Amino acid sequence: MNNKIIRMEETHPLTWRMRNDKKTVWMEEYSSKNGYAAFKKAIHQITSKDVINLVKESGLKGRGGAGFSTGLKWSLMPDNIDGEEHRYLLCNADEMEPGTYKDRLLIEQLPHQLIEGILLSAFAIKATRGYIFLRGEYIKGEHILKQAIQEAINFGYIGQNILNSGFNFDLFLHTGAGRYICGEETALINSLEGRRANPRFKPPFPATFGLWGKPTCVNNVETLSNVPSIILHGSNWYKKLSKSSDAGTKLMGFSGKVNNPGVWELPFGITAREILEDYALGMKSGLSLKAWQPGGAGTDFLTHKHLDLSMDFTTISKAGSRLGTALAMAVDNKVNMVSLVYNIEKFFARESCGLCTPCRDGLPWIVKILHSLKYKEGRNDDIKILEQLCVLLGPGKTFCAHAPGAIEPLQSAIKYFRSEFENGINIKYQI
């Protein structure tokens, strides 16, 4: 049994501590599974800069979807510290991306792994306070995190002069009001301050002017949960877990009409076909794969021709999509793409903060046109207008990445399934 645990620890750093009955791993059990060993090692044996360098060398990228270097992001925090000034670490647990449920898995089953990752990250950037910004609908996760935070306080891992190291850190849980835009870090900061969840102008960036005007770093749940294993086992070990240029493992999965929908910890470089066939056990009887989104509703559709691609940031990007959260959605052959994209765009239009004109007005316009095409009342120029809107709402044309993400499924659906959009044009409107 011990040998099996060691092997799992060496290959599945995120999930090896999980129980077979899927119940929460609380403090006593987590500690028996080498829990908080990395944190104790960091605060007593190495420096904050050592932690940053280890994470930077490991190649750990943000797991929220953007894929930015975590160690580099930490290094952007200013070195100078005013003894009276707070600096903040924010954990983004506002998992609002449709089809994504990986952070929920870690929160509900391994809350102490997340807390240890937060503590290590806070030590690295010399943060004095932290907030977990949790999706409001995650009621079970809220209760679990509250209990786990209290356990960590009772064991002396949170508070003043932690384990006689001179490191001070307080951690708080904040539940959001339920807005997709809070996935954008400055919108999250505004919401945490009690303001409207609008993105902020950048610069200044959160690293220098974030929460309440103080230096702030925002990281995703899965990102932070990777940190303890990197500190314990080293950056070279972490790199070797992967089959591609992207280091480590990733929580990946498939939803949709597959035989075994779920999420699994897998190495970067595994193919989408392996996940679909070996883990999700293929499409349900009588159905075939028509298209798939690699990582959430805001990623471009790919087809069955792309199933043998390596699941990593670079490869999926070269194919014309994004890895995103790596929780893929399978679209079966009986789904009408116009209807599917209509539902997706309705969501994105509703979740727009309304700050900039292209997003505020463009997305409802897209929804209106798709509604017409869905009910075969489309006009001759509708597809051309949709294509123009994809350009006008693209990268660099809007205040944040909300609209560019929203048009990804639309532009790819038109690219691969144009005939289905053409079928929505009413003959009486054709020229």
C-alpha cells in the first residue's frame, strides 16, 4: 500500500491524496500524507526568492486558462516592503466557465492542499493577507473551506509568527455574487472591494496597485495546488511528469454525451483522443463526435480531425483554439451548431459587464442574429455580419478578454459548419 502511495505521489501530485470514497481529506489525514511538509520546509530552510525561483524553473503555468508563467508573475511583485503595508494574495475560485468543474474537485476533496499552496505562495511574494474568492454557488465548497481554514488556524499554520518563523499571514474566504467577468483578475479585485465587477485600466497592474491600492497577486485554485509538490520534489521532477514542452500534469476531462464524463489528472502531451476514448470511454451508443471545445465555452471548436493533437497550450493554440481549462466538451452529431452557439452567446452577452461598446452592444447583436438563424428567419447578409462582428470584437478591440473569448466558438462554428448557418437563412430574404 505504501509503495502504491509513493508511486501515485510521484506521478499524480494533485490527486494522489484523494480518498476512494471521494470524501474530504481533513487535517489529520492530510498531515499523515506529507501534508504541510513543503510549507515547513520553505519557512525554515529556504528563502522567499528560492520558492519563486523553484516555481519559475518548474515551468508551472497558470491553470485558470491564460497559461502565464506563475513564477514570472510572482517575480513582478515589488521587492521593497513597508513594514506597515499589507500585500495580498488572492485565490481565484470563481469557477464560472461553462463545462468546467476542476477547481470544485480540489476544493471539496483537498482543501488543505489548496491552503498549503496559498501559504507557500504568500511566503514567496511576502503577502500578509489572502482571500479565497469563491463562486457563490459552491455552497458545499464554502462550508468545507471554512472548516479547513479553521483547522489550519488551530494547528498554527495561519496567523502571527507562524511556527516561530516570523512569517505572518491571515486567510479569509469571500463568496462572490456570481459573475463570469470576475474571472478577469481586476474585475475580481473590484468585486472584492465591494465595487461593480468591471475590469480596471492597466497599467497600473495589480502587482503594484491591486486590492485597496496595495501590491496584489491573483492565482487560480489549480495553480496554487501545484506548488507544494514542486517545493518538495523540485523543478526537474515536475518537468519530467509531462510528455510535452508544458511542464507537469493538468486536470483534464470530457463532458457531453460521453459514456464516462469526468475529470482526471493527466500529463501534458496526452492526446484528446486518449482522454475521450480511454478515460471518457467514447461517445454514447448511436452517437458520433461532431466537434469539441478543448477548455470551456470560450474556446474555439475543433473537429474529429484534431483529436490526435497533444493537449498542451502550444499545440492547441497552433490548431486555432486554446487549451483553456482543459475540460473539453464533446458535441455529438445530432446537435445543431447554430442552436449550440446561440446558447453560448446568450450566456456571454448576459455576463458582459457593459463597460465597453463592442462587448455591450456587439454580443446582443450576435444573439439576435443567431436567434433568427436558429428559427430559419435569417437574412442574406447575416453570416457576413457575424463574421464582421468576430473581427470587431476580437483581441485588442475591447477593454478585456471577455468579448474575444465569446466570439471564439462563433467564428470556429462558422468556419467548420458554415452550411448549418446557411440553412438558417429564409429564402424570402435571399437576393
